[in-house]
Amino acid sequence: MKNDIQKILLSKEEITSICQKLGHQIEEDYKDKKPVLVGLLKGCMPFMSDLFKCINSYVYLDYMSVSSYEGTSSTGVIKINKDVSTDITGKDVIVIDDIIDTGHTLKYITKYFLDKGARSVKTCCLLDKPEGRKVEISADYVGHVIPNEFVVGYGLDYDGLYRNLDFIGVLKPEVYSK
Ligand code: IMP
Ligand code: MG
């Protein structure tokens, strides 16, 4: 699997320090609140798990499964495959995802929770690909800004694979033509 990687964009150590930084920031910002962290499956999995251990205050945890992506380009159509089980009314929600690219997903989910009566909705992504943006939105917490390249690892997949890499990398071009 590692032989398919052309270059490493973020090492395991860099990801660890990003999680610590974001965790402390969230802890500070939500001092007197008990936010609900909502991870977007499946990509949020490693990030959410490392990030929420870096927040040393009260948080609730929930997950949602959404899809919008096929192959290497976003369709812009968001489908909710699994909803949260928490009653979101009056809650402070922080949506956690692996990456913000076109922005379709986070824009849709933010509105979805506000319509459900959340008191506030913020977004947190490990990666931000600003050049990919198609709708106007920026994540409130961003770990690292990357160029417009398709990346895999640490939750991010190419056709379902590579999520279990403990770093973020770029695939060799020949992998796509297989
Ligand atoms: P958006 O709706 O275009 O912002 O897309 C967000 C979702 O697209 C993420 O949760 C990822 O699942 C997927 N995605 C965007 N860019 C990449 C990438 O470079 N590699 C893998 N998945 C990506
Ligand atoms: Mg995703």
C-alpha cells in the first residue's frame, strides 16, 4: 500500500501536533459550553478520535454518514446515509471532517443543523483545499491548508482504500489509471 504513495504531505508527527493545537483552541472557545462533536463518517474517523482526546473539557460525541463524492470529483449532491442520534436542539455543534474541498458538504450540514435548532454550528477540518472551493464557506478550525491535489491517508480514501495510512500523502498517477 505505501508503495502507491508518491509523496508525503503531512507526517504522523505533524498530524499529532495539529490535533493538539486544534484541541486546545476548541477547549478555550467552548470553556463554558458542552459542545456536540459530530464527525462525518467515514473520513473523520482517525482525526476525530485523536482530536477529541486533546480537548480536556466536556464534549458529546456523535456521527453522521454523508456522501457526495465519487472517484476524484465532487458531485455537489449531498446524501445523508446515517443521521445523528443526539437531539441537536439548543446545542452547540462542531462538525468534524477530514477535508473541506468544494465546500458543498459543510455548507449543507451547517444549514441542516441550524434548521434543526442548533444554538451554534462551527466546522473543523484537518485539511483545507481552498482552490477547490465552489460555494462560499470557510471552516472555523483548519489544521492545514493544502494545494489542489488529491490526497489520501488518515481517513481520506481513494475508492474506499488508503484510509488506514497514518500520514497524508499523494498517490502516484499510475494508481488512478489501474
Ligand atoms: P466537499 O463537499 O467538496 O468540500 O468535500 C468534502 C469531502 O470530499 C470530504 O469529506 C472527502 O470525503 C472528499 N474529498 C475532498 N477532497 C479529497 C481528497 O483530496 N482526497 C480524498 N477525499 C477528498
Ligand atoms: Mg468525507
